[in-house]
Amino acid sequence: MTDPKTLCVAGASGLVGSQITKVALEKGYRVHGTMRDAGDPNKRPHLMALPGAEERLTLFSADASDSASFSAPLEGADAVFIICFPPIYQGRDGTPARELDRTRGWDEVVRPMRDGCLNVLEAANRQGVGNVVLCSSTSSTNPPEPVAVKTEENAISDPEKQMDEGKFTAAEKIVMERAAQVFCDAHDMRLSIMLPTMMLGPVVLPQHLEGDSMAMPARLHRGENARHDRVPAGSMSMSHVEDVARLFLTAYETPDARGRYFAVYDSVPWQDIYAEIGRHVPDAQLPAPLEGAPEEPTRFDFTRRDSLGVTMRGIPTTIRETFDWLKSEPFR
């Protein structure tokens, strides 16, 4: 890449944001990465150790509650990847989100994510950034009436119903998506929305081993209990985190890509997931066997995902690579 374009990764120290940063540097881009504290001694060294980081990665301190803080990292950027909104699981005083009333659930869980996203978009618009890739979640793909096969068009959550049921952590994602789409349409910005769930694979920062996706395999690798006492009857959507990062970048690089894209390989019964894990850590404290038959996993139509041309690793490969990497003791 003779004249590398600059990409802004809002949330460069997160699980997905750090992978996007890593892959973008590998592809020759310049990256402006944002963090709440760009000097964080527990995060900065790992990002700056990425190949190409010394020459082409600049880290900025920015907070989504302050739109102006994104002006500098977005200056000269051709695209912004908004990856800085992990799920909010509790209110300001620590009350679990599911226990909040409707007013507090909106004010303390749903609205902060929506407003934060709009703050980043407003800064991007001021700087003339026309390409946006937003990280949402499959929690926004649960329509009021179940569908036999989910597509990006028919699997859309109803935030009002979710909030009525106290599911504020789920509602925050679809509310954010809708607000982002309205904003981007009004300002002629191309928006792609990626919908991942559980992501495994090698990670960039040690803190990622404590997050929702990687905590379970990390615990099993250490000889601790899994997240379940008994194998659940349900299923889980899963993907390799590097494949997810490549989906984000390919959506940016594909001029006609816009709208929602599933960012999962497939949905697999937990029974099969734990069976595969057991092949790599046979002495781990796996959950008790499932009682009865597993439920049918969620079915997806991956036509739009596959249109991006990214080859996704299968579940056995993703699990094998995860445990092979953990066994290498990467952060010692």
C-alpha cells in the first residue's frame, strides 16, 4: 500500500477493536486507535507491540460521552470502526440491569449507548468521514415472533418489548443500530453493522481472557470450573475473533457493502461445544452431561455474510486454535 489510508478504530483496546487494529496494520493501513486512556500501562504496550504499530499506529484518549474528544483521532480518517460499546449489565449504582425499572433501564443502560454512538458519529461527520462500520450484537436479532431461519432483514428485535421485559442490555443494541442508521442516512454516510456473538481465538491483551467470550476457555485451561454446572440444552453462535475482524475490514473495503451482517460462523449446541473442548483439555472440569436431547440450534441465512468473501473458520478449528494458543502461555 503506497499511500496508506488512515482508519480510526474507536475502542482499539477491546476484544474486537484490537483484532481490527492488528489486521489493519497487517494490511498496511495507518490506524488511529482510541482508548479511554491512551497511556494505560496495562494496555498500551500490547497494542504498540503489534507488527507495524511503531510506524503506523497512533493511540488517542477519547470518551464516547464527549464528542469533541474524537476530533483528533478522526482527522484524516477514511473510515471509523465503532467498537467501543460493550454491553452494559448494570445501572450506575451496580444494580443488575434486569432489576432496573423502565425509567432507570432507559436512562442508565439504553440511552448511554445510543448517545455515545451518536457522539462518535457526530465527530466523524464533522471530520468528513464517510464510511462507518458499527459493532452491534446478535442480541439485536431476536424478533417478537420467532422465525425458522434468521436473516438480517427478518431478525430484528423490538426494543419496546425487550424493555417491557426488563431486557435492557439486549435493547441497547437495536436502539443504537437504529439511531446510527438514521444519522448516517441523514448525513450520507455509508454504514455497515456487524452482528457477532461468542468469539474465541488468540487475543491481543491479557484482559480479554476475562471477558464474556474468552473467560470460559481460559478458566478451563487453568483447571477451573466452566461457566455451566450442567451442559445446557440450547446452542451458542460462535466465530473466530480474527475472522470477525476481517469481516469488519472487508465491509469497509467493499464499496457497496452497507446494512446488517451476521458475524458468526454458525450456531452450535452446547453439547457439541463442550465435546469438542474436551478433546483439547480432557482433564478440565467440564459441566455435567446434558439431561435429555439438545434443542435445535438457531438457523441462519448467511448469504449477506458470505457476499463479503471472508472465509470463516469452523467451530472445531476455532476451538483447537484457542486451546493451542492458551497452552502456549502467551502472556508469560
